[in-house]
Amino acid sequence: MLELISLPTAAETALRVGLIAVAALVAFLLFRKAVDVSVRGLLQRRAAESAAAEAIPPIELERRVNTIARLIVRIGGATLAIIATLMALGQFNIDVGPAVAGLGVLGIAVGFGAQTLIRDWLAGIFVILENQYSEGDVVRIGGVDGVVEEFSLRRTTLRDLDGTVHTVPNGQITVASNMTRLWARVNLDISVAYDSDIQRTTDLIDAIGEELRADPDWGPRLLEAPKVVRVNALADSAVMLKVLGQVRAAEQWAVAGELRKRILAAFGREGVEIPFPHQVIVSRAGGAADPRALAGDEASAEPGASTAGKVGAGADGERTATAQAQVDPADPTAPVEPDR
């Protein structure tokens, strides 16, 4: 009778399990709030210490906080759920020791069979810890360029410019190129003709960059006005001018397109030539060939005609013609005068 009284009733067991569930839920909510505050404070301090802090838009900081905090909360929530489940099983006088040991052995076996999966998870953890990229960033990973739509410890989901969705396992990421971290750069090569006034063209491009920065629509996107920094190359048909400008993250493509449009319009107004490849044909005599003479009379010659006229340009620039001598069928070695 005493043993029956000492045993917990079903109501008491249910109450204890309910208390465990409530405690786990409260702990999860507090943990999620603490993670959000901690991660946000850490990223804000790092941004304040960065020399390019002014280049960090609030929306980018929010994306980073959401990416990192969500993954930490998922891991912490799974851990709390396991602990709460084991505590609840203990209320039913179930010995969870062997179950925990069995799960450990099973985990080791699964670990050996899922090395690729574990490698993906570890790579994802380092991506988070090192803040390599977050959702909303434009990156190049695994040979794929695109916007990070979703990130987890196992894989990264990208959407490229065509709208195609790519899933890249984190373990296959050896190099991650983030094209929207803090700030970006407009990098253009502008070609002008060799007979152009390079200084005048340079001043014209620099003025377009200053005009773009003064524009109320485009100015907020720029950190430094685009300008010519050097003569980058002497190409076959053009002089290449290197134009660089610093912009806010993810704005380099739009600013570059607007800059190209304004440069093209200004070159048309000012008569600055944008060259294209030229081809010059020189005759054996050293003079430039007349394009009309290159066609010759061969195009109009009848097949099988006895005389084929070859038309070319002489050294004096005049058209000259030479006739091929006919051959006597009776004596192939004896030339015959051509028909006049």
C-alpha cells in the first residue's frame, strides 16, 4: 500500500512532463532572443571598427544577422529538444542510459558512412563563423554566379541571372567570391582611337564621373566618382583607358551601365571616335589595292574561256590587265598570241 502511495500518479507525471515542455519552450525563446541581440551587437561592433563602415547598408547588416542567428537558433533548438525529450522519458521511469549509449554508437556508424554530409556541415559552420557570405549576397561559388537565396549548414542555394536555381554543397566550396561585401568597384576599359587627344578624352570621362556623382538619383550609390586612372594598354586598333570608381555593394552593375551610356553620348557630341578593327590590303608592288580592282573581271569570266583577265592595281595606282597566253594543242611548248 505504501509503495502504491509513493508512486507518482498519472496526473503528476503529466504535470511534470508539461512543466518540462514549458521550461524548454521558455528556454528556447530566451535563447533565440539572446542570440539575436548578441549577433547583432557583434556585427555592429565589427562594422564600427571597419574603415568602410559607412559603406554597409542597414539591409545588408540585417541579412547577416538573420543568416547567422537562424542557424545558431536551429542548432540550439535541436539540442534543447533532445534534452527535454530525455528528461520527459525519465519521468516515466525509463532508463535512458542505454538509449543514449546506443545513439552514440549509431552516430559513430552513421558518421563513417556519411563523411560527405559531415564535411558539408563543417564547411557550413566555417562559412558562418568567418562570415564569408549571407543570404542576399551575390557570390561566385563552385563555378556558379548568383544571389544567395538560402543557406544552411549542408548546402547553399543560388539563383543566377537567368533565374536558374543552383544548389551547391558546402563541402565542394573551395573558393567563395563575394561580390557584394561592404563596397564594390566599377571597372571599365574605354577604347579610343590613336589620333584622339588623350588628355581631352580623360578630362571628358572624369567630368562625366563627377556629373554622375552629382546626380540625385545616382549620387547616393557612389562612394568615389569614376575617373580615368591610367592608359591601360595600346591595343591593335585603340588606346585603352582604365576607368575605376567605388560604389556601394551590389550597385556596380547598374552604375557601370549608366556610365557607359553617358560616355557613349558624350563621345558622340564631342566627336571622340570609338575605334573598330581595320584591315588594309597591300599589293605586291607596295601600293594599296583598289577594292574595286580586287574583284577583277574574273567574276564575269565564262567557264572554259580561253583568256582569263587578271585585273590589279599597279604601283601608279592605275588599273592594269595582263592576259594569259593560249597554248597550241599540237605543240604545248609553243605559245600563241592571245586573241585581241
